[in-house]
Amino acid sequence: MKRGRLHLFIVPITIFAISLASFAQSPGSQRAAASPAHALAAEAGKNTTPRGPALVNGAVQPLGNGAVRPWVKLDRDGNPTAIGVTFDEAALDGLPADLPSGQARTELSLPLPPQAAPFDHVLINWNPYGHEPDHVYTVQHFDFHFYLMSDRERTAITAKGDDLIKAQRRPAAEFVPEGYVYAPHSEEPRMGAHWIDPVSHEFHGHAFTRTLLWGSYDGQVIFIEPMITRAYLLTKPNVTEPLKLPARYARPGYYPTQYSVKYDAESKAYTVAMEGMTLR
């Protein structure tokens, strides 16, 4: 990701400049270890029967020394109950220590199975040295963007000229999650603008471990973004938290009411997921 400036607006009015220097691996930039990648690929082929609760897996891609795959869980009627990504322990090793020279942005885009609609894909960024503000986000961490627009639409965002006006156009208040505020000048190419929760723990004297942002473009909410440190993942967490939700959604569909970060000791794998999908 290009090293831009993300100015966070916090109550009382405070503006932080954040350089979203993020790196997510493209298939050609990472070498997946044979065993983990093969294990995830094998699991991806084990989609359960559509006659009952189902797990539908997307394509496996390399991440670090391991692999990652997107998925959607369905109920007996074929409705989504959760969407997420699963990656093995090896994915946390062999990650780049710096951004590639001469590249404005690198990213890993994971198409979700069609049953996840209105969610389309998950964009993963790896931040090897974090980003501003200092002593808040300047630690190694991942950004997991769950997008409500297509990859083609996302990559068309330039956040320049007339498109900057689109990127700065805010959704109506009823579509903004409760308590969230717009981060001025947070518009990023191939991403959109950012909204933050000013009561998040990292803004109140606690070390950043995980947090959750939302994103918008052209007056529409377009992504939900868990940000999670590598160090926190290494603690092998098992947490589920409720989301702060908007009063309305722009289009009908199944939307999450909580998100989770979990480690499974049996499979030695992590999941980052949007859960409690509810028809709105």
C-alpha cells in the first residue's frame, strides 16, 4: 500500500496523521511452505453438503511461509452465518521486513465465494513496521478489509481529482455505525476513506492489539476492517466481540453483528471472521 496520511478525528477533536504503510503479499511475492499450503488446499476441497449447514471455501493463496483461504458458512437454507479467512501458523513467519522497493502498493485480494454477497472479497495488508501515529499503530500488524464492492470497483479508486470528491463524500448518518467518526483526509487509492471509533482502547493509554475500522466511498459504506497485531495473534487468542452497527444498510442482505479472532489448536490455524450474520 502506498504510504499515505490517515488523519484520525478523535473526541475531543484530535487529528492524528497515519501513514498507512501496508504490505500484503501477491501470489508471486510469497513462497508458501508445501505442507501448510497443501493442508489448507486440501481443506478447501472439503466443502460440506448444501443439504445441511455448509462451509464453502474460496481459493487458497500464499501468505508468509504459509497460506490463507477465504470462506463462507451457510445455514441449512443456504444463508450466510459467517464469512472469514483462515491461515496457518506458518503464515505469520517469512513476512517481508520492509515494503518492496519502487512499489506504491502491494496487496493480497481474496475473492469470497458468491454465497457471501453482499460481501465480495477480503483485502489483506501487512504492515511490517506499522504506521503513525507513533506509539499507537507503530507495531507490526495486519489489516483485514471485508469489502462490499467488487475488486474492480475498489481498484478504480484513485482518490485524486474528481475521484477525491467521491472518496470524501460521506454516507448519511443512518448508514454510519454507532459512535464512529470520519477521519479527515483518510482517503486512500484502491481503498477509500476511513472511519474510527474514538473510544477504542489504543486511544486511551492501552497498547494496540486489535481494533476495528469502517470504510466509505462515494457516500456508501464499502468495508469493515479489523486491524490485528502479529504479536496478538501469536498469543493464540479466542475472542468474539459485538460490532457497533448502523441503523440502516444501503441494500438488503446479511450483515455481521460481531467479529472474532481465533486460534484452533487442532488445525494449528487462525481465523478472522465476521459472524452473527443477520438479514437487514
